[in-house]
Amino acid sequence: MAVPKLRFKEFDGDLTESKLVELTLWASGGTPAKDIPEYWGDDIPLISGASMHTNQLYESDVKITRLGLQKGSKLAPKDSILILVRGSMLFNKIPMGITLGDVAFNQDVKCIRPKQELAPQFLFQWLHAKENTIQNKVTATGIGAGKLDTADLQNLKLYKPSSEEQTKIASFLSNVDEKINQLTQKHELLSQYKQGMMQKLFSQQLRFKADDGSEFGEWESISIKSAVSFIKDGTHGTHQDDPTSHLFLLSAKNLQNGHVVIDEKDRRINKLEFDSIYKNYGLNTGDILLSVVGTIGRVAIFKEEYKNYAFQRSVAFMRFKSAKPEFIFQLFNAVDFQNELLVRQVVSAQPGIYLGDLSKIEIKLPCQEEQTKIANFLSAIDQKIEVVAQQIEQAKTWKKGLLQQMFV
């Protein structure tokens, strides 16, 4: 008996088994000739993998004319589902979206149109429920870009409830999506607000006052080299892995959102190797960690809980003489400092910045009392952002559970 684990109480009975292809119409896209100006204009959005970054598709920076539509592309009417079939391995999950209006789509995209007995939003949610299955049907092509096997996808079994039940399921899950979207927008607005406040604070357009109401003094301009007592990067050596060890050898990728984040796949080394790395120095609570190879500019503050972590050369360490770590953390995350890193990076196999060039960067430091006020103010915004981020993850986890239980 094919029934979902979670079902609205007013519905019962078996679901109708069909192959996906029996309930849908499929079409491949295309691109008009790029050297003919008459094909390109402001009439119809042309959807490609680059524009499939949301679940709701209607906008694209690239647009074609009606003539261009007739000379190479295809039209996906409102409530069609577009799914990326080429280049899929470049994404953590296969991009797909439902069209909010008529759009064109290129050759990297397939259009799936449900027949009358299948509600578009129900099909859209069903495809999300089958994301892992769909991802497993991607095969590497060329430089590993990946191609989705649509023949296998078309043969997936879909257990279809009545039209009324489809509508109720789709409406319920769409409301969950809307909640996730609202939280995501709140997260973006908070992040934008923080960036705006950082710009005002670090440019001194906005100043705090001392507790007694007096003005703080001028900020000191100083090079990082003069402001620190210690600057170094991680190990350049090769080290033997030891999967049984509790000591980790980490890299820039482990600096995430202001924290050092590890998982079971991260490298482990034995105590002899670990001690050899820290033979001539040690990291203290409050030292600043900065990624300097690969993804440059990730920042974290070293804490006691990280004492079992060593780092490769992609992470640099700085110990400031008098500047407060929390202030430096915020300063290093500001756009102006990040831009300073970018203009100094050397691009080879991986982008990187030399410690000598890093040391030359000039920073401006207020007195410690003003540093504390700035750091506390920005940290309070960070906490709000973190709370919303957690709410988003919780909502996504809940949605994932619903998808697993509401579809067979």
C-alpha cells in the first residue's frame, strides 16, 4: 500500500503510481545566434544556470526578443519547472525553479510542464523531495561539469494523490518556503545594516562617546607590523596523517563565519607531528587567525577550545600588543580591510598574500575604551544575524523532514 508517513487527516487511500514522464511534458532549450542584434533585447528573460539562484524564476540579466525566441530558444510558460541538466556538478544541489511568468531558457536547462492532473507546485515540491535521487543521476562530463541523465529522471515513480490533496500539500509546503524566504530576507537586511554601520564606524563618520559624555581622542594610524608582537603563518611542512588522533591539522577552509569549524573528514596528526609544528611558538587565546591562501580574508579569534588545532600555511596568526581582539576581528571583516587584502594578493595556482605585504597594511586604532564600544555594538548585531541564521537552518531541516514524510 503506497501511502506517505505524514498525511493530512481528511485524506486516505492508496496513491496512483505513474512514471514522471507519463504526467509531464519535456522540452530542451537553446540560445539564439549571439552575433545577430535583432535577437537580443528587453522582451523575454533568458534563463540559464547563472540565473537559477532562486526557486522562483522570472528575472535574468540576459534578455532576448520575440524574434530571438523563434530563432533558437524555447518558451517556458508560467508554472513550468526549469531544471539545470548541464553544469550540475558545479552546484551543491541541482538548481531548479518554478517560473512566475513566461521565460526563455537555454540549452543547459530542461523545461518540465505538468499535465492537467498534476499541480505544478505539487510537482515542484516532489522534485525537491527527490533531490538526493536526482543528484545521484548526475554524471561527470568534460572538466567535471556534470550532466543530469534526464532519461533516468523521467522514469522515476511518482505516487500521485488526488487534486485536492496535491493542492493542500503544495500550499502547506509553499508556506514553509515563504517563511524560509522571509527569514533569509531578514538575514540579508541585518547583514546589510551591519556593513553600513561598519563603514560609518571605521571611517569615523559615527563616533561613540565615553561613559562620562566626553569625546574620544584621535585614532592612531599604524602598520600591522608595528601593532603586533607576533605574526606568522601555519606549517609549510608535510605531516603524517593519524586518523586515530584527537589533534587536527586545519586550513583556511576551516575558518567559517568567525569560527574554527571542523568535521570528521578533517586531517588528524599525532602528538609528535603536532608538537613539531608548535616547537618554536604557541597560539594564545585572543590571537587573530586570518586566511591568506585560497579564499583570502576569513577571520577568527583563537580560543582555548581550539588548543588541539594546528594550521597549515593558508592561515596566518597575529598577536596584537594593545588592540582588543574583538575590535580587530570586526576591523578585519570590514570592506576596506578586505579590499586592502585583495589589492595585495598574488595570483598563482592559488591566490595568496605574503606576510610581508600583510604587515605593511595601515590600520587605524582608537583608544581601548572606544574599541570596546565598537566591538560590543557590532558583536550584538552579529548575534542577531547568528540567531536568524540558526532559524533558517532549523526551518530548512524541518522542511527536509516534511518532504521525506509527505511524499512516497
